[in-house]
Amino acid sequence: MKIAIIGGGYVGLVSAACFAEFGVEVMVAETDPVRLDRLRAGVMPIYEPGLEELVAANRAAGRLGFTGALDAAIAGAQAVFIAVGTPSRRGGGHADLTYVFAAAEQVLTSLDHPAVLVTKSTVPVGTGRKLAQLAAALRPDLAVEVASNPEFLREGSAIGDFMRPDRVVVGAETEHARSVLRALYRPLNLIETPILMTGLETAELIKYAANAFLAMKVTFINEMADLCEAVGADVHDVARGMGFDGRIGRKFLHPGPGFGGSCFPKDTLALARIAQDARAPSRLTETVVAVNEARKAGLGRRIIDAAGTELRGRRVAVLGLAFKQGTDDMRDSPAIPAIEALAEAGAHIVAYDPAAMEAAKPLLPASVRYAASAPEAIKGAELLVVMTEWNEFRALAPARLAAAMRGRIIVDLRNIFDPAAMRSAGFVYHGVGRGHAP
Ligand code: NAD
């Protein structure tokens, strides 16, 4: 089988490499000339563990290619996946479908054979229906069927997530579209992955509902963490005590600085708008958005209060810049408002992230300096702020931190350190929800 993927970003590129690994012939169309040049040179434009090797192996096997010419990409393709971005629209939070419809129009005008047009991008409920109408209007001569196949991979473990998903969701309304997608995902039969066949609107809503639910779990445990701090309880034990209950589950109960990234913030906001537009408002989702925004906006204050002193002129080390470890994705990272507030307070910030520094530079205040390693960042620091949970940060021993830093304050927004060990090394340690006694 031959397919095309429009958009060579986190989702398009990973999906392309994984489908190629499944034995499918895949062409990726990418409009960004810098991304395209890198892809052609075998250099990944994004950080994703294992991706470079998978891409190289499948290119060498002749199953994966990259082009800037969309018509070349879709030639002979039985399915064309749209995997372009769907960011928040300015002022309001509806998903911006400009890229999706631009890509769809290009595909529809260039197609010279029947194909299934699949949205892999996260798109609002009703988009598939609109694309079907567009296809009928632009190409009455061709049988173009529309399907929705939302993606659930996580950055940082994207290949494993794509290859061993909890489920595959396919929204389609013709047997032919269903059979094309079933054939593409056939290798997953071996590991008995459930493939859920639904209508278009249902598939589109599953993606938003799943992300909003996970965002709600994170936001709930973040609130419980604040409550733990106020009453002297330990949020990790609360989370464990909750999570052993199979109805709740253990995952996504880790407190932190608030969720960020390219999906949860925009998808919760978009779901709130979808629900309002449908006159079935989701007050829970709206609240999750508001609570998380407030948490991120309050990070600077939280750190300054923990420092217990003026930060003007003081050296602050910040470890972790992307929205989580394992990625270079800076979209909606909590580190951005936190660092802005610290810079505003006059702190001298020295930052380090193993993967995201290049992506971070244009988004952070010009006064931020960047270290070449975690030890370099903490050297001489009066305050250490941990924003993400890279293993190399976890591995920093208390004695080493004490020897390298000038001050003795740690704000650990991911709870990667052992509070008792830090305290006995002389640190004033602030975690998240770890029972400061009342
Ligand atoms: P991205 O910005 O990394 O990639 C999109 C790519 O599409 C860019 O490289 C862009 O240049 C390219 N592009 C845009 N218009 C094009 C066109 N007409 N022709 C060819 N290329 C074009 O975005 P992403 O993170 O991969 O997300 C894509 C979609 O997948 C979004 O809807 C997102 O919500 C969804 N999603 C993302 C993740 C994730 O973890 N990133 C997970 C699940 C779902």
C-alpha cells in the first residue's frame, strides 16, 4: 500500500516513519523549507528518541521519502493523512483550521485518483463533515472519502506509543475507508490493539474528550498538592492511595507546574469552545483551563516566595525549559511565564535543557543565559528551580549541588529530589504538595 502524509512535524513524521516500518510506502509532504532540507539530509527537525534511526532505516529500504511537492507526495496514494498543526486561534481559543483546509484544498485539487482523506490532526467536531462537503464540491468527479484517525502519541515516547497504542480510533462512514485504515493498522492485530470504528463526529470528539480528561486529572492532583501543602499532607501518598483504585488509575496523578505542551492547553480550550458553540457547555473543561492558566501565571510568585528574599541581581539556575522532559517542544511551556516573572524580578537566570535550548531562545527574555550542562547551570547559583524531570537532573546528588551552588534554596516543581536528603545537605527544599507541616 502507498500513502501520503501532509505535514512532517511531531505527528506527521512519527506516523510516517512508523507506517513505513509496518511495510507501507510513505511519502511526506512538508512546506517548511528548513524542515524539508533537514529531513532530506537525514537530520531530524524535532527531538524524538529513536526517530532518526527509524527514518534512516526506512529511507534506506525505499519505503519513506520527503518532498516539498504535494502532488508528487499524493501520486498513487490510497490514503492521504493530514497531519498539519491546529493551534489555538488568536482571541478565543477555537482551533485554527487554516492549515487543515489549505492542505485539504491542495490535496483535492491535485488528486487524480480516488483516495481516502484522513485527518490525523486534532480537529474540532464537524471538521470531517465539512471536508467531505469540500471534497464533493471540488471533486465531484472523484470518489474521495473522508475519515478521522486522531493520534494519541506522546512526545518523548512517540514511536513506542504509535507502535503499541492503547487503541486506534477510526471515524469513517464507508466500508472502503474503514478497510483501508484497517489494512494500514493490521500489524497491530498481532498485539491485539483494539481498533474502534465510529462515525466522524465521535472519533473527533474522542480525541478532545481523552485529552481534556487527562488534563483534568493533572489539574485535580495539582489542586490536591496545594491542599496538601496547606494541611501538611503528602500528595504522593494521596495519589498512590487514589491510584490503586482501579476506577481511578495511577497515571496522570503527578503534581507539577501545570500542564503545557502542544496539545492539552489548546485542546482543552478548543473543547470548551466546541461545547459552547454546540450549546452544551463543558463547565469542567472551562474550569480546568482557568485553573491551569492561573497555576502557570502564579509560578513566578511561588518561586519568589520560596526564595524568601529579593531576587534582583541574584543568580537563579533553571533546569528544564520544554513543557516536559524528553522533548524540545516549547509550546505553552510553564517555564516561559515562570522565567518571564523571574527576569522581571531582576534575577540573573542561567538555564539549561538537554533538548530544548534552541527552541527556547526566541521565546525567553533576552537576559537569560544558557549553560552547556546542568552542572554548569547550577554553578554559583543562589536558587535552583527544577522545571522538568530529565534523569540527568534526578541524578544530581545533594552533596554535589551543595558544593556547586552558592545559595541553599531549591524549588523542585516536579518533586524529583528526596526532600529529606536535600534538607540534611543543608538545603531549604520546596517541592509540590509534600507536606509542609501546618
Ligand atoms: P507540527 O507543527 O510539529 O507539524 C506540522 C507540520 O505541518 C509543520 O512541519 C508544517 O510546516 C507542516 N505543514 C503545514 N501546512 C502544510 C501543508 N499545506 N503541506 C505540507 N506541510 C504542511 O505539529 P504537530 O505537533 O505534529 O501536530 C499536528 C497535529 O497533530 C495537531 O493537530 C496536533 O494537535 C495533533 N497532535 C499532536 C500531538 C503531539 O504530541 N505533538 C499528539 C497528538 C495529536
